[in-house]
Amino acid sequence: MVSARLNRGAHLITNNSAISAKPPAQGPHELFPKGAILPFILVTALFFLWGIPNNLNDVLIRQFMKSFAITRLKAGLVQSAFYFGYFVLSAPAALVMRKYGYKVGLVFGLFLYSAGTFLFWPAAIAQSYGFFLFALFVIASGLAFLETGSSPFIAQLGDPASSERRLNFCQAFNPLGSITGVLVGTAFIFSGIELTAPQINAMKAAGQYAPYLRHETMRVITPYLVLGCVVVLWAFLIIQTKFPKIGEEADATGAVDHGRFSDLLRYPHFLEAVLAQFFYVGAQVGTWSYFIQYVQEYAHLPEKTAGYFLTGTLVAFAVGRFTATYLMQFIRPNVLMGVYSLVNVALVAIGVWYPGWLGLWAIFLTSFFMSLMFPTIFGLGLKELGPNTKLGGSLIVMAIIGGAVFTPLMGWLSQALSMAKAMLVPLASYLFIAYFAFVGSRVRVRSAVRG
């Protein structure tokens, strides 16, 4: 009975193009896949699971500045190591899933993810910042498999015309994971102890400063070990579940075109989507990475309170995702994203030139309007790629390297100019995303070059 329902679900997938160019506003299209609800739920939960470590990084940056006594620029390497893992492993992830299918790739990613969380224990014992960066790289390597597989899987699992809405619905669970990560980090990693320079000097003179730093470092172990155990459990649940064949996987003839990376050069809208995703992730990660510092510097609040403000921005982000999913029934996804991008340009400008409580709330609100960008860019970029969808998805995921580039750049600007002026980086990013939304996302296919 279950197998029959899954097979019926598989027949909903088209073989040539996973995603239609028609906007979901043109008719009552099915949002959820018939006959494949269990795989849909299991994969949707992955959006929640990878949101947790993504935003635990924002807490780690602040914690490592304290526990390793390092600068804001050096602490920004947390995001560089993390998003470099995405960059390195996204293309191999696509090749693995092209050969073995989405399910194998997702399970492998979950085991990599859990391995990275377990590495936090020896890293803390060794008191090694470099070891922590390696552990974060391993976690992100696993997440590269999850993100490379999950978004194309969800986009193709059901009515092609509702792919952007379906992606926004599933991606709405990602900020719930982000909220969980920040709450856990704020409650269990932050000790609330913030020493002044005289207190540090007194502790050093008494021989108490090194034990204090060690205690602060050890606080990161428990949250990551618990997270690793949950991830392993989820991997076994996916192993036990039968997944439908998706797109080219469903071709019963065996004559399957898996696509080629070179073919992707024929799609200008895809190439611009990769660039737009680079700018978006850089803006998002940079904003959240330094939001705690922005709150502390301009509102003069303690780290725990600033951590709860960050949690609030993630709540706004989650509300924005569900709101966008609803609005896309009536407004074309690219138009909605373009309007949201321009709103964020104005909000970030306020944060840059009016730092303080007004700037704080302006930066806070950008999370609501950025919420639809990742899945919408993803969905628009994959349109009409056909058998190149998996490979295209992997390159869009590789664009997450923007988080690795922009975070240390913003750290350097905050030291050279100010924390507020560093927000000029996300402001410029939203300008490009607005261009992509209104102009670059139009589906274009160049003719193949014949030799």
C-alpha cells in the first residue's frame, strides 16, 4: 500500500523540467506531494536541523572572542571555515546524488554532520581554536550534502508550478532551527560573565584567567553532542523510509541524461542566480554574525540580552517565510523578492547612518524581508534546467561561500571604520538581489554550441 502511494507520487514528476516557468499565482496548484508525504516530512525536517548549527555560529563568534581572547576579524573565521565546507563539498555531493540518488546523499550528509558535532569534544579538551574550525568545516561538509539534495528534491517532489511556494514552506522550518540554535547557544553556551580589562588583569595576576578561559571553552561541548545524537537518529529514520524516484531517477528506460556542468553555461538566469545567492548568503550571514556586536555597541546591552535580540530577528525571519509562502499565491515570486530587496536597502541604510536604537530595529526588521530570498533565488535559478537540476542545485549551494567571504570582510570594516559602516556590505548585496529579481531571473536558454 505504501509502495503504491509512493509510486503514484513519483509519476507527478516530469522528466525534462522539474520546475515550470509559470508563477503559482496562475491557478490552484497542489502544494504538497500526493503519495509521498513521509519522505516530504523527513526531508522538510532537515531544513530545521541544518538551521541549528548555522546560527549557533553567531553565538560561537562571540563566545570564541571571549574564550580564546581573539579579535572580531579572527572570530569571523568561524564562518569562513564553515562556509568553505559548503563550497568544497557541494559539487561532490551533486555527483554522489547523481549516481546514487537523493536518499544516499542525504544519509551520508547526516553522518558527516554528526561527525563534526562530535569533534567539538576533543577540540574543547585540546583548547584548540584551529581544531574547532576543522570541526565546523566537517559539519558544513555534511550540510552541503543536505542542502544540495533537499532543495532540488522538494522542488521536484510535487506540482512543478508550486515549486517556489513549496520551497518557501519547507525553508520556513529553517529559521525555526535557527531560533533553536540561538536560544540553545544563549542559554547553555553564554555564561553571562563579561570581564572588564581590570578584572582580566587581576585574574591573570592571581593565575585564574587561564582556568576561566578553559571553562568558557568547555561550555560548547554539551549542545553539540546532543545535536549529533539527534542527527544520527534522523539518518536511521531516512534509511528505513522508501523514497520516490525524482526527475531523471524515475526514467524506467535506463537511458538517463544526468546533465553536464558545461550545459549550465547556456542558462544566464541560472548563472545570475548563483551570483545572487552569493550576495544573499553573504548579507544574511554577515548581518547575523555581527548583530550581537551591533546591539552591544549601540544599545549597550549585555551579551545574553543581545543574544535574545538575535533570537527575535530569527522569529521575524520565520514569520517572513510563512508570510511569503502565502503571498506567492497572489504575487509573482520574483516581484515579491524585488520589493523586499528594496525595502531592505532602505532599512540597512538606516542602520548604517542612524546607529542606536533606531538602527537596531531597522537591522532587526531586515530578517523579515530577507526571509524569502534563499529559496526563491534557488527556485528561480533551477527553472528549465531539466537533467542539469542536481548539478545546478550544487552550484547554487556552493554560492553559500559568500558567507565565508563577507563575514571577515565586515569584521575588517568594523575595525577599520565602525560596526555600523560594515553594514554597507549587505546594503550593496540587496541592490544586486533586486536587479536579479526584476531583470536577471527571466528564464533564458542559449543555443547549444555545435562542434
